[in-house]
Amino acid sequence: MLASPDQCLNMALFNRNHPSARHSEVSWSNPDLERFPQFASAMGNEVILEAGDALYLPNNWFHHIISLELNFQCNTRSGWGDEYMQEIRECGFDTKPS
């Protein structure tokens, strides 16, 4: 599942001082909408990958992975852009590395 940074205010993020800052506090597989009612308004995209597929995520996109079988994940940063920074700042985060 993918969600654009413009969904930031719906994601119920941990606060910036939390060890998991910038991550959603919501269990996407079983969201508690009484505790996180804003999550009901979140818009996202379902992406199904098959063997050999790769997925590129731009900076600051939210994602939740559900694996049906054994899989491997490799993350790397390929640079930094200013796309989506306004949305992230509106959520109280400035993620640009120092």
C-alpha cells in the first residue's frame, strides 16, 4: 500500500521526538478508527508486485508491505529532492538531512 505525502495529516504519525517519528502509529492491516479517525480519510494505492518486480518510491511516500511468501527487501537512498516537502512540513517534520 502506498500513500502520497499529501496524506500526511491522515496518517496519525508518531511525533517528531518519538523513536519511530515520521512513521504511522496506525496498524494499516487493522486500523483502530476510534483512536485514529483521520485514517478513515486516508487515500492510497494498492500495488501488487510479482517475482522479479521492483518498486521505486520517491522521498517521503508512506508504504505498508504485506508479504504473502518469503521475500527480500533492499532499501537505498538515491538522492534528495524537494518534492513533497511542503506536505511534510505541514505535518511538523522537516526531513532534509543536515
